[in-house]
Amino acid sequence: MKDETRGKILQITTAIILVAAATALVIGAIKLRKWAIKSTYEEFKEKDDSYTLVIDQMEWGPGVTSILINAGRNVESFTEKDLDPSEFDVKLTTIKSLDSTLSDNTKDLNLKVAEVHFCDIDGNILDSNEGSGHLLLYLDCDKYDQDTCLFLEGSDGKLYWKGIYKISVEHKKLNTNIINENSPIISKDAKHQIIDMDIKFEDSPERS
């Protein structure tokens, strides 16, 4: 009788331990998933006073066709007149060659803006600035320009993504210079073009 009682106690104790362990694993998995989601969100979320490059397929390769600006409440004061492309000062800092990424190899350029529109966070054009917070700047990029191109040819003849390609945007109604960079939006066609052209993102050639 005592052995039978001990056996039942052992079974119950084992069951409790297994249930506790399973519960701990489930709770741990939930916490890990929440952490992973939060980490991914923090990595890819849109920063304040920031820009997002929109990359699309061009005849010569993937290129920046427009810039999505997150200007927040600054956009509330914008009128149609303020959307004049000439009111925007857009500068590009890029590298001149793949030899190095040092300051003596960088180049500062002015980019020409063709059109500006109110838009939502995804770049969909809106008729007014109400609830917008974003601006879409279409760039004048009908021709190939090695300086503004996203990639360069290495000494080995292969194409490599530029290590430096930074944008800054200024406007008289923006309280701050837009310099924070978000992850770019790359169209499906541009992604295929990057693969077809075999443009390297990593394992760049030796740099002095």
C-alpha cells in the first residue's frame, strides 16, 4: 500500500515538474518572440526627421528615383507653394571610387528635384497635407550619372554597391535638417536587376 502511495506521489510530482517545465518553455518562447518582433521593429521603423530612398529599375541599373521625407508636424505648415522643387536643397555625399571610404574620397553633390507631393508613410500621393507628415521628392534622374549612381566598377571589373551614399534635405519650413536614414525601399524590378547585374553588397575589393 505504501509503495502504491509513493508511486502515485512520484507520478504526480513528475507531472507537476513536466507541466512547470512546459509552461516555462511556452512563456520563454512568447518572450523571445516579443523581443524578436520589437528588435525587428526598432531596426526597420521610420526615424523622426528622416528620409527613405526609393530605388527602382533604370536602363543603366538600380537607381534612386525619389526620396520619402518624414518631416512630422512640420508638414502642417506647408502650402502648395512650399512644394516648389526649387525650395528644397538636397545634397548627396558619396564616394568617388572604391579605393577607400576616407574623407578624401568623398564627394558632395547637389541633387535636382523634379516634383514634390504630400504623401503618406508608404509614399502614396495625397491631395493635401492633412494628416500627412510626409513629402515625396521625385528626383531628376533621366540620365546615367556615375556620381549619383548607387554602384561603381571595381578594379576587378565587378560592380560594387557604394559604401557611402548619404542624403540631406533642407527647406525653409523644416525646423531641422533631414539627415537620418531609414532602410531603403527597393522595388521588385530593382531587386531582380541587382541580382541580374551581380552587384556586390559585401566582400568589396581591398580598400587602401
